[in-house]
Amino acid sequence: MAALVVLIVAALLAMRWRHGEFDWSLLASTLLAVRGRWLAAALLVGLATYYGRALRWSVLIRHLRPDASLWSLFSATAIGFTAIVLFGRPGELVRPYLIASKERLPFSSQLAAWFLERICDLLSTLLIFGFALAYVANTGIQVGPRLQWTLEAGGYFAGILGSVSLLVVLVLRQYSAPMRRRFVEALAVFPSRLRGKAIELFDAFILGIEATRTRLGLAGIIGYTVLEWALIVLSFVALVRAFPALDALAVPDVLILMGFVSFGSLVQIPGIGGGLQVVAIVVLTEIFHTSFETAAGIALMIWCVSFLVIVPFGLTLFVREGMTWRKIKEIKQVALK
């Protein structure tokens, strides 16, 4: 559904490009007018979010490795997100694989940590996206009929996805043993190899939920998730302040932009990013009425601050740890088996 929404808005952008001339000079002036101090602040805070992810991962695996190295976790995080930029969503598997290797833990246990982390970020994204939808509706901001349909579809999708995510976590947390028995019974008709793989993945998810069973673990996960997204908000605020064309945007407006962009980032295209840039351009043009060229320049910088900022560190760590792109591809193949 998220991919469908992105395809729709991408089609709208293509129509705009085809039926109107693109002013390259306006794009250049938008980028040249950036306030350097605010952009530097956005980049630094954006980089700090990756260290925040490493801190949260240390809590997610504390029940398995209480003394996990933060540097190893940050290194794997930097390399993993660099792989996402270059390979798209399949690169998500690189980080848990590297952490499993560095900390000498089963790969399935790190898949469990990754699963729980994705749930935390997904719920945070949907919370901000829900605020954006509600704010647009309550303040009477005018949007075109085509974008209005997209917003409604995104709202339904966000509600369903959030409800399902919470239900999965609560059920696995409270009824893991009986759920596992029923799951194993339901798989009895499948071949043994497929059944074994499915049970292994299910056990991995249950193992990930173990991190939430203590008050300290749950508080740590929630606390670091709040810290992570507070840093993301600060990075967005700094980035918006870097563009004179967006001086009229207040903090709630920044949250609207961030909410839609975060939702759009659920769709990732290798080497491009995809949904993030598309949604940013649509929101800036349709809701905040900036020019298409200005919106394109701002969307490019949002992608740089959100994702590209970690790539130089990821590439440096590739070399430092003796890794190659061929090895990264092999990691993906092994992880997917």
C-alpha cells in the first residue's frame, strides 16, 4: 500500500515535469542560499541519530550480551545504513549480520533485535504521521483533490499498520508459549525444511520480545526511541531553518513535513531513496505552496541529511575492517538463505 501511494505521487510529479519547464537556475539558487550553520547543525544532529540507534540496540540485546561494545554496534550501524543507501531495503540484513559476527551471537537473535527496532521506529513514524494528518485536517489547509485521496489512503494504511504492529508485539509478549505451539501445529502440513526455517524465525521474534519483559529493558527501549526521534525532529528543524524559502514554517509545519517524509521513507529505492524525496516534493508544493524546483532542492538535502550523511563513515569503516562490496553481497545472500 505504501508503495502504491508513492507510485501515485511519483506519477503526479512526472506529469508536472512533462507539462512545465524545469527552472534549473531556481534549483541552483535554492541550494546556494542555504544557511551553512543551520545545515551543519542538521548534519551533526543527523549523524548523532545513528549513535542513538547503537545505544538502543545495546538495550535490545542486553539480555544476551550485557557488555556489548558500543563502538562495534555503531560501526555495524554505519556500515548497515550505508548498505541500505546503496542496495535499498535488502541492505537492512547487513547490520544484524555484522553485529551477530562481532558479538558472537546467533544471527537469528539479531534478526529479533532488528524486528523489535523496526516496530519501535514504525510506531514512532505512524505517530508523527498521524499528527500531520490530524493537523492538516483540523487547520483547514487546502490541498488538491488528487493529493487529498493520497492522504486518505495513507491515513487508512497508517492506522491498519500501527494496529497490526501493536497487536503482534502484545500477543508475542503475553502469549508467546501458546502462540508458538499453535504456530508449530499449523506448519505440520509443510515440508520439514520450510517448517524448520519458519519456526526459527518465529523463535527469533519471540527472543526479541524478551528484551521488553523487564521494566528496565522496556524503559530503556522506550527512552532511547524517544531520544532517537527527538534528535530526528531537531535535525529536521535545523534543516528547515537552513532554507530561507521555508522561513514561514512554524514548528508544527515542520512536524507535518517530517511526518509525511518519514512515512514516505518506508519505501526505499537502491541508490536513490525513493519515497522520501517524492513525498517531500509533493508536501512542499501541494501543502506549503513552494515552487517545484525549490521543493526538489529541499528534498535532495533532506535525503542527504537523513541518509547520505552516514555514507562517508560507512565507507571508511568498510576499508578499516577489510570489507569489500563483494563481501557485503555475500552477507546478503547468506542472510537470506
